[in-house]
Amino acid sequence: MVNKMCVEALDRSMRDICHQSNPDSMDTLFGGKTVVFGGDFRQILPVIQKGKREDIVDASLNSSYLWDYVTVLKLTVNMRLCGIETEANTRSFAQWILDIGNGDVGESEDGVFDIEIPQDLLITDLDDPIGSIISTIYPDYLFNLGNPEYYQQRAILAPTHEVVNIISDRMMMCLEGEERSYFSSDGICAS
């Protein structure tokens, strides 16, 4: 997500810093230090305020002079697929997501793609979509309150904190007992 100029500035700074102990470091990328970048250029692009597509592409790392010296390593094993009972479904979903990222799904019209979402991924209960999401991701969650593995294998992703609060409030309403709030502090107690 970082602008290429930030990485280029890091390169120049590392060359200057390392020059004190190694005069040859001025001619070596990042002063001879190995730098590892992580990310997916299909998902994480630099943010350019009021920028057009070409501005965003120009600001990305693969438009930098440094890119010629980068070795790209690709992950080839989807760790979420290992040992899962519904491996075939998960594998087909992972392939579908990759195909979307590669532009192999849907028909393009002026750079805009029409992608058909599989029926099993759609929320069909339009009267209570939040309840439908909760019951799909956490079936019988009241019976699994003491089972941490049940919750470790599931998550609901939400686009905003407001939606997170709606889902959390809805799930809390189903629980019996008195609600407790625990507060945290980002400061250090003087005593």
C-alpha cells in the first residue's frame, strides 16, 4: 500500500546510513541489506487522493526503479485448505477468488466486470439478513459457548464498525445472563 517514493526514500536512507561502515554500500540497494516486502498487488494498491488509475499504477512499487531488482516469491499452498473436511468446496471457492483477481471471471465492459455470485454465497433471507449471516456462520452457537475451537474456526467480516456493532449486539441478545463491560486503558497507571 505504500507509495513507491517511500520505498525509494528508504533505499537512499539505508545507503547513507550503511555508508559509514561500508563505503561500497552507496552502490548497493538498501545499503546491502535484504528487504522483504509482502502483499498482493491485486488487492492492496497505494491510496492516491483524487487519483486516476494511471496515478495509482505509477505510485505502486512495481513502477519503481527498484522493481527490476526484486525477486518475486509466490505462495503456492493455501494453508486454509489443509485438513478441512469440505476441501473440494474450499478449493473451488479459492479458485473462483483467484479467477476474479486474474480477470478470468465475468465479462468486461469498459473496464467494469459483471460477475455472477454463486447461489450458495448469497443471503437469501431478505427480511433478516443479519440473522441469516449469524445462523450460517455460527450454527448452534449457544450450545458451543464453552468450546473455543468452535469460535477459532469462524469469523464474520464486516465493512464498517457500525455493522460489527449490529452483529455483536444481535449475538449478545441471544445470550442468557447479565451483560458485563470491561474497559481498557491505553495509559500507564502512575501508582
